Amino acid sequence: MFVSRLKVYNFRNLADQNIDLANGLVYITGLNGNGKTNLVEALYLLSGSRSFRTSSFSELLKSGSHEGSIFGEVTTANGTEELGMVFTPEGRKAVVNGKDLGSVADLLGRFRVVAFSPTDLSLVKGSPSGRRRFLDRHMVDLNPPFVNVLMGYQRALASKSAVLKQPGCSMETLKPWNEVLASACEKIVDNRAKFLEILNEKSRAFHKSYAPSDGDLEIELESDFLREGSALPHDEILARFEGAGPREIATRAPTVGAQRDDLAIKLGGVDAKAYASQGQTRSVVLSMKLGVIEMIEGKTGEAPVIVLDDVDSELDRSRAGALFKALTSRPRQIVVTATQPPSEELLREHLAHLAPPQIVTVSDGVARA
């Protein structure tokens, strides 16, 4: 899987342009603030996911613009097609081969991207919501239709929240929403647990390969609806939703559900969220991302496109070398942003088995290969 051409229009600070990309290692270089990260963000958005930098569509548009777009020529085992995303301040729409899709969710599964960026450190130390987004996003990479279960749950949760804020809310008015939420919750928790069972195994193996002194990595789901690695039966889940009713009516907000799940991340049996150092946190995040890549390849038979945004600035020489060694162990399109092209040392020690990287220089929003 690779992108051969990227087209951007009114996207952030980038000039309107077409950029040809090699199917292999691509280095996007230039001074900070010139648009390197904007290019890889555009690649990421073509997968149908939201930006790894912002949740605001208006921030994706060039200043003063009311519409912008990105398009990419994507080649997979099924052939080549043009995927696109059109943005306005109000939202976005997806396009495939010139035809509008009914929903952005219909774009999921056509093109997969796994991104490494400095903000990923929050995966360990940050909020539970970030860890749930990581989990759910990559579950959808493996099973695109599952996004409908996640979206249905969020819609039902929003409706229940609105009902709880209404005067005279009662157990009877909550019951229909609890039934919908319980059904979706069972599926979400079960899928999260099974996904993490495999991710834990793969991430732990990667972690041992380049951070053995940090202790064994363990990743598990923390959920009120989990027992012995599987979701509770539907009746038990529904009973817990119903049992929370009086408290929810009193607080006027949902207090139970899959929206409260979290990941337990441990190193050597110790809570990584509380005690991992900066270097250990980086190793955990890299291990989890590498595990996801291997899961995607095992399920789909294709390598996702890999984006490394400013990773060199976050990793010491040992971890950077180990990461490149793992990523280049099989053919993949890997797009790297950095202020400088790869060093002779990196080329010699870790990239010598590859074709010379394509160097794309970005200056004032213009990319030149």
C-alpha cells in the first residue's frame, strides 16, 4: 500500500500543489514552520481518520479560505484509486474516484496509515480518552464496519445525556437508551479486550527487543464490564446500566459505560502511567505502534503507510536505530519529517539495505523533490 501522488488545495500553510512520492523511504525535510507536518497530516487524513493534531476542521483550512481539499493516488492490492477529502469549517466529505461518498466512514479501510508523532507520548501519560481513541481507531483499521457500532454508541450516549438534563427525567425514560447502550457496550468491550490480547503479545515482543532492561510490557483493558478477558453477558451489563439510574438522575450525567474504559499499562509490573521515565514512555509507545502495524499486516496482508513526524527529535540514537530496523524489515512506504536528511550514520547502519530515500524539501509551503 502506498501513495504515489498527493494533491493539496487551501490546506493549512501549504501552497496548492501536486507532490509525487516514492514507494519506499521518503524524507520530508525543511525548517520548522514551513509545512513538513502539514504534508504528513494530509496523508493521515486520507485514511478517513481525524487529524492527529486538531479536532477543528477550520484549522485545516488556509487562513481566509472556506473550502480546502486533499487528494491522493493510492495503490493497494485491489489496484489504484484516487481518494479525497474536502473540508469546510462545518465538516468534511469523502470522495473516491471523483464521486462523493455517503459518509466519511465509507472511506475507512481503503487506505491505512500508522503515525508516530511527539504527541503520542500522551498515549501513556495522558487522559484515558486518548488511549480509547488509539484503541478504537486501530480496531477499525482491522474491521472497518465496526465503526458503526462505535458511532451508534456515541449517538445513544449523547441522547441519554440530553434526556438526563431534562426536567422530570425518570428510570422509565432512561430505559430505552440503556438497552441500546448495553447492547453496543457488550460488543465494544469484547472487541477491545480481544484486540488488546493480541496487541499485548506483539508489543511485548517488540519491547523486549530494544528495551529489555525496562522490564516486561503488559497492556490490558480496564473496564467495569469485563470478566476473564471477555465482556459480561448482556443481562449483567444492562443491570449495571439500570442500577446506575438513580445516581445518574441525581447528577444529571451518565456514570457508567464503555466511555469509561481505560488501558492498564505496566512495565515490570509497575504502573507506567505513574512511574515510567520519558525514555521508557517512548519505548512503550513505539512498541504499541509496531504491534498495531504487525496486526494490520497480519489481518489485511498489506503494510500500512508509516508516518514518522519529527520522531528523531524525540528518540535517542539507540531507540531511533531500533525503530528504523523494525520498520524497514519488510517493504513499506515510510514517510519521515525531519529538519535534516538522514545522516550518513543512519544510512550506513540501518538503511543500507534500502534504495536511497527520496528527499522532499519544503520551504514556505512548497515541496520540491
